[in-house]
Amino acid sequence: MANLTKAVFALKQNQTDPWLNAYNNLKTIAADLKTIRQKQQLTQRQLAIRAHVSQTTISRLENNNLPKIHNLITIIHALNYQLTLMRI
């Protein structure tokens, strides 16, 4: 597993709409996962096989249709990263 600096998910408090801020953080993670997949020279299909999810799930994630949290964590682990929640 990669350490804390590899993939960090921090929900920051937003006075106006905390859910919008959380959603934007998740979209950032989705974009980062696509970059990581490409750097590892994996196709969506190869990552899907590693993560035991469908290729459609990977595609949807990369197009900002966020998967169930357990699928997201599984995909992150398949890339040898970890998701860390921090209260700030």
C-alpha cells in the first residue's frame, strides 16, 4: 500500500454547501485515479480485472459517475494506493 501522501481524501468544511465540496473532492480523486492508471500503463479493462469490477464501473468513475464506496476503495487498492479520511 502506498503511504498517506499517495492518495488523501480530506473533506473540508464549506460554510455554504459541505456536500458540494465533498463531491468536488471525489471528482478530483476520480481524475487522479485515471492519471495513476495511465501512468501504470493499464487499460480500463486490466484495472477492472484487478479490482474485480466491470470495465463499465472504471469508465463511469473516470467520467465522474462515482461508484459505490466499496468499489472505489477496491479500485484504489488495485492501483496499490489507499484512501485515507482525515478530519481537519
